[in-house]
Amino acid sequence: MHQFSIFPQKSANFRGQSIDTLSDTLASYLAKEQIDQVRRAYFYAEQAHVGQRRRTGEPYVTHPLAVAGILAEMHMDHQSLMAAMLHDVIEDTGISKAALGAQFGDAVAELVDGVSKLTQIEFQSRAEAQAENFQKMAMAMAKDIRVILVKLADRLHNMRTLGVLKPDKRRRIARETLEIYAPIAQRLGMHNMRVEFEDLGFSAMHPMRADRIRAAIKGVRGNRREIVEKIRGSIEHNLQLEGHQARVIGREKHLYSIYRKMKTKRKSFSEIMDIYAFRIIVDSVDTCYRVLGCVHSLYKPVPGQFKDYIAIPKANGYQSLHTVLFGMQGVPIEIQIRTEEMEEMANNGIAAHWLYKTNTGEPTNSSHARARRWVQGLLEMQQHAGDSLEFIENVKIDLFPDEIYVFTPRGDIKELPQGSTAVDFAYAVHSDVGNACVACRINRRLAPLSEHLQSGQTVEIITAPGAQPNPSWLNFVVTAKARTSIRHFLKHCRKAESLSLGKRLLDTALNSLDTSLAQISDEQKQRLLRATGVDQFDKLLEEIGLGNRASFITARQLVSRAGDTSATNKAAHHEALAIHGTEGLLINFAKCCHPIPGDPIVGLISSEKGMVVHMVNCHNSVETHDKPERSISLRWADDVQGEFGCEIRVDLEKSRGVIATLATRITSLDANIKRITADDDNPRISIVRMIIGVHNRVHLARIMKRVRTIPGVAKVARIRH
Ligand code: MN
């Protein structure tokens, strides 16, 4: 198995390294006490993993040591290095997070815990289609970005030592690396890490193809070297003439990028290799632009190929000038121009922050500040916020403003829009789950269905047979799926309710004819269906409930036999249908007269709204007094429940705070104010109209009496339109 390393010279030192050689490296950028803490973490891990071996046969502790070594090459801080030393301790040795906290402080314990959590998720997530979601979620749920960096270093060392695993496991890990870890490294601007992930992953997934490309590169390298040196020499010479300090480096494409280009752009190997690429590294941004001018005068630039990523950095913070030139004999030459700092950023991305933290007196110009705004922003938030939850919120917003990622109890990942609730989640799982949902657990704790979900949470929906969606869910769901499903159900529900209302209406109508629905024979029903042309009795009941058919007439048709008129004669005295206040969607209370329990009422049947309850003396119901088939006599049930809207008008003298006093007085009397409007035309008197929810007339009378006692109130009256 071929080994590719992004740090060829340095990692050679770390292979088979000891804690002492690592300490020497750390001495170049960490303080003595910090190095001592890293060493202490190492010896702790050595003890904890004692007796455990890696598949290579080496003591287990060589792995965390190597992971710390990778982070040391990126000049990561001492806490990250300590976490690297301890990263498998919780998972593999049963030592608790609390114990680590007591030994090494909470920050390190949190980091180790974060890495362990990411590792556990890896085990659950099998579906490859979820790779992208997983990437995003891993990023979103890591409370501290250093968790990701430790995890990446862990994965990098495992990839470097992949050869010892069985082929199927090797392929699985390689695929996961290509699908998840390489893109994360790229997102964080960590070019070196990404390239090594890709080359190691590609070599493990497709060993034959990798070998062939590797051999081909070797084959052309000899011919290229001469041309590369010639171009490099002439660029360098010209820059020197102009007095610019610059390093000119020849670049070679990495294995996987060659493979990808051949595959996706359908280019031949020689076409890809026919391009010569250089990087020019200079001391300042200013020099970047002057060097650009210099190379453009040396070779002709290819039109449309110049890109200024210094002024407009890439989303991951990458900065550089890119240009393509026509070289000798028209050979294309790709040039990247950047400062040392941009180079460091381009190679190590977010991790470069820790390197630059140790340098002092660094002048920051505006484009530099802009380039690193993203990375810097994240890190500053983390440093200043202190609250890790706030940090994760901010990271999430920066990276993925609109989505959250949550788990089902089985470990599947669901992507939902920001602000989604458990109800949205339930409908995302299945509409049956949504419809039967009654409660939820978020991370195993019972939570309100309306609570906003956060990335990384596990959401469990508790369903109950026969449960129904609540219309109030429409106030907080955000997904279209939940919204449409709830609406659809309610519509369906209306149908069921109209059936039951129809049954009650017909039964009441039959009672007034001294019979009941139970006494009606099938034969009578069939006769009615034949007469009306409706094919099912339930449909007929539904039509009654919806107001498309009068119950009184239908009752008469049911009981009338040829020549029997006695039933019709009795129809004069209907027995009133009782209103309980709990009927649901199909009974509406009129918005004109606002009837409340205690008021004499009548039901008007309308085909759009079902039955609407009006006051008997409402002008709208008076009109239908001569159309008995459209109206139903009603009464309030003795046990009527609920809150009924009713409109009142209060005239009061204008004074500061009087409306507030009015509102407070009303709500203190157990009534809700549903709507309030004030008419201010009169300079002295305000006319306030409001709709308040009351239980009955007695309740209303008490409220009106108490409102009258408010100083400044001139008049209180119930109003009807
Ligand atoms: Mn590990």
C-alpha cells in the first residue's frame, strides 16, 4: 500500500516518534507549562490504554500520539493536543468525561467528549446517501471547531495506517473519508488535509487505477522537469530584475484531482499533464499585484482566466490571485500569487489561525481582514462567546443558514428547515406519524411539540392510536409537508363531523315526529334513497350536516307513508337541538350577533359553512323565519362549555392609560380579549369596541358591571350588527 503524506519531511520524524520528539517540536511554539500539560495527557492515555494494541501490533498509545503529532504540525494549541492524546479514552477505556474534567479541565474534557460523539455517529450512519447531511451535521453539532480538527487528524492517521485492515473495512473507511471528511476539510479551507484524504482514499478505493496514474505521472515527470525549470527560472529572473522578493514553486496536480478531471471532464491524461502550474509566494498583498503585472508582461495572459480571490475570497477564506499565461510554444501556464500568510491559510485553513496567533505585531490590511473574516469570525465568536451553545448557533448560521439536521431514534438523519418543530419532523418521517402524533422526546426528554429543533438532536415522536392533528399546529409548523397534511386531515375531519352532525339533526327532527333514527327501518331508508337519488344513507346524513339538505324535510320523507299525513301535521313542534360548545369545526357562531350561552338561539343551515348559530332576534335569522327547512331550533345544553366571543362597546373619557386599565380589568375577570379597536375621532371620548371571550350571559353581565366602575367610563353596551 502506497503512503502519501502531505507533510513528507515532517511526518517522517513523527513516524515511530516518541513523546520526547513531539515535545521538541512543541517547544518551537508552545510555553513550557503547556508542553508539560500535553505530556501529562500523553502519560495518562498511555496508562488508560495499557495492554491495548493497534492492528499494526504497536501499543495503542502510538495512535493518539500520532494524532497529536499531526495537530502539532499545524501548530494547534495545547488543549487540542491534549484532547488528541485522550481522544479514545472515553470510548475505549470507560473513563468518564467527569474524570477527565477533574484531571485536565473542562475545556479538554468537552473536546474529548465531542470527538467521542462524532465517532459514535459514524457507527450509526450507514446510508451513503446521507453523506452530505452528515458532513453538515458534524460541523453543526461540534460545539467547538477544534473537535472537528482533532477528528480530522484522527481520521488522517487512520487513513495513513489503513493498509492493515481487511479489504472491505478498508473500502468502507476510504469511501467515508472521500464522502465526508475530505469535503469537511475543504469547507474549512484545509487544502493539505483534503489532498491527503483524497489521495489515500482514492488509493484504497481503486488501488489499480491509482497505481496506473502514479506510474504515468512518473513517466512524464522527467520530460516535464526541464520545462518546469526553464519557466520557473525565467519567472524568478524577471521578478528579481523588478526587485521583488518571491519564492516560485512548481506545482503538480495530486492523484485524485487528475483522476477526477479525467473522469468528469473526460480529458486525457496528457491533456491534464500538459499544463504547467506555479505558485509565487511574496511578502505583502501589494507585491501580489505588482508580481501579477510582472508575469503578465513576461507571458501573454489568457483572456478571461484572471481571478482576484484576494479582493473577493472564496467562501472558505481562500485568498490568491489566479491567472493563466501562454508560455513558450503556447504551453498554458497556471499561476497562483499569494502572501506567506495566505499560503498558510490555503494549506491549513481554519487551523492556520493558531499558527498566526503566536506571531505578534502582524499588520492586517483590509483585504487580508476580509479574506479571513469567515474563519476569524468563527474563532472569535468561540473565544468571546464563552457559551458553547451560542457558538454552535453561530457556526450553524455561518455555514448552513437555513437547515438543521436531526436524528430519528434509529439514527437516520432528517434535514429540515431552520425553525422546524417536532411536528414538522413527524410529518417528514411519515404523514401517518404526523397525524397520530401526541407528544415528543427531544434527546430523551419530553418536550413541547412546538419547540424549535436544533442540529444533532435525536427526536422521538410519541403517537397514540386515534389521535388527530390539532388545528393549532398550523400556527407553528414550517414545512409545506406538515402544513398540507394537517389541512388535508382537517378537511377529511370536517366530513366525519358533518356526518355526525347530520345524524344528530335528523334524529332531532325525527324526535319531533315522535320517532327516532333507531326506529327507522332499513326499508324506510332504502325507500328514501330511491326517492332522493342518493346512493348511500351516510351521504345523505353528510349532506344534512353540511346544510345541503334540510333535516326536517328528510325526517318527514322518512316516516311518511303513502296517504299518511299525520306525521307532517306533527312537524310544527320541533324539539330543539342542544348545543354543547364542543361540537368542533362544523358549528359556527355568527359573527353578526355573537350569541353566548343564555341567549335564545337558532341554527341557520348554509351550504358553505354548515350550521351557523345566530340569536333568534338577529336580523339575519329573522329573514329565514318563514323558511323552516333552512333553520333549526336550538337550545344551549345544560353543561355547555367553552368560551364564546361577544362584542361590547365602551365609551370612555380620554386619559392616559385608561385603555390599559380597561383591558386589565377585563382579563382579571377571566375573559380573553380577542380583538380591540378604538375610535379616536372625538377629541374627548374614545369609543372602544372589543370582542371578548366569555362563558355565558352571567359572566358577561359581571364583566360589564365591573367595567362601568372604572373612572372615566361613560357607557358600556353589548353590540350586535
Ligand atoms: Mn482514534
